[in-house]
Amino acid sequence: MTIAKRIPAVDEAPDLAAHVDALDWPHITAELDSQGCAVLKGLLTSDQCRAIAALYPDDAHFRSRIVMDRHGFGRGEYKYFSYPLPDLIAQLRPALYAHLQAVANRWNEAMGIDIRYPTVHPAFLKRCHEAGQARPTPLLLQYEAGDYNCLHQDLYGEHVFPLQVAILLSEPGRDFTGGEFVLTEQRPRMQSRAEVVPLAQGDAVAFAVHHRPVQGTRGTYRVNLRHGVSRIRSGQRHTLGVIFHDAK
């Protein structure tokens, strides 16, 4: 695997894995099971958030830039990081995956899906890369007033890890207004359900990428999820997206 980039202000995370381990994972897991999403409070410090957001203008850190309205994705733009990833992001991916893989495996079992995920992230990335999915997917999103992100799913190829994480880098009410994280759940033979997730700077939301199991009166069934961001009313909003599968 590639060696992470060292970026001074971004890399002030002496024991990020221990911080991730100390989160309330029983509560996070229960929220994921019941709602399809869960807030990870205080995942990053405000200094870490500002340092990551400050990388956006420097194309040396990124492999590509996407302008959303050119593709019908909404308004705003984002950039995919290149390998090697900044060290903080390179630490976050395996640290979060270590806790989410058990949820992913349990969900697949409940939905009758045969795929299982290894206990460590490098082993899963190896599976992706051997299948031709070798482009990194962590991304940095930038929204201005009037921008929004249409409801979508981040799939990228045959190998998809069922959960991902988005981290709010900007401070609501100071840096921007509006711009809420929105999740919709399409249930069989029922109207769709919407969930709006309030976040503070440094908070993250873990959520289902594609589908999740729900227990019904006649057993477990599968619901389809999409996520997006509502319209930014004012200011500028940055978000770090941590996706665990790579892209073709």
C-alpha cells in the first residue's frame, strides 16, 4: 500500500485510532441498525477541520475535480484525493472500518447477501484493487450559497462497503447556514422516509451507502437509501467524505 502524505497542520492527530475506539460504539451501532445513520460526535477537532478544508485549493492533493451541475449531481464541487492520502485521512479509514465491518457483515447476513468483509481495511482494499478498483475515493466537498447535493449513492464498482462516513468541516451558523445532511429511505410498498441529521463542526455521520435490513412483521426486508445535502443559504460549507471502497 502507498505511504500517507505528511501535511503538518492536518497530521496533528497523535492517536486518532484511540480516539475513534473511544467513541460510543454500542450507541452508534444501535442508531445504525434502527435509523440507517448515526452521529459520531467530535470525531475531529476544529483545527483538524480547518486544516483539511484548507487543502481544497491545492490540486497537488487530488486526482480529479467534479463540478456537480455539469453532471446533474446538484450544484457545488468536490475533489477526490489522490494516493498517498493525507495522514489523518489515511488513519481515519482503517480506524473507522474496524468498527463498521462487523455491522456490514451482520447486515449482509440479515439480507441474505453472501459477501463478507475482512476485519482490517487493507485486506478489503486489496480485494478492490485486484478487481480493478484502485482509485481512491475519499473526497473533499465545497459548497457556496445556493449549492446543494442531489440524493445519490456512492457505489463506484462491483465491490462496495455498505457504510460510509461524512465529516462536517465547517461551523454551522458561522461559516454557513442551511446545508443539512439528508438521508432518504425507500421502503417496499410504502412512501419514502426522510431523515435530516444535524451536525456540529467536527461531527461525522455514518450511514448506509446503498441498502440496509429492516425487521418487519413478516421477517427482515431490504430498504434502499440515498443521501444528499440541502441548499446552502449563505456562506461556504466543506465536508470530508470517507468511503471505504475504491473506484474503477
